[in-house]
Amino acid sequence: MDVGWKVMTVGASLVSGVVANKIVDVIWHTAFHKSRPKGDDLTEPLRDAIVFAVVSSTVAAVVNQVVMRRTAKWYGLNTAKSDGSAA
């Protein structure tokens, strides 16, 4: 068990969450010229809520993968799959 790697993954996850939120804010404001839908505002159109969910989860997944791969590279972990192909 590599405690250093576990600490790095927690930090990388926090950073990726913050970065993803900022990117989603910019995308949403650029595309729709309004602020993002609030979770407790049930007056928002369902279409906006669904589109926001898709956009935010996609951005979060992509940013998380990029940050985790760069963290692994920086930390010195081999990111290749066990069968020898690149990840």
C-alpha cells in the first residue's frame, strides 16, 4: 500500500473537481448566456437540467482522467495496461 499515491489521488481528485466546475461554468455561460441551473430550483426547464447533467458529468470525467494520468506520470507510476498496451 503506497500511502503517498493515495494522498496524491485524493489531491488530484479535489483539483480535478474544482477545475471541472470552472470549465462547466464557462461552457454553460458561453452556450446559454445564463448561470448554471441550481439543484434545488425545480422551476428550471427539465431540458436545461438534463443538458447540464450531461455536460457537467462529461467534463468531470475527462478532466479527472487527464489529471489522474498526469499525476501518475509525475509520481512515476506506469500507466500502461497489464497486457502491455498503452493506457
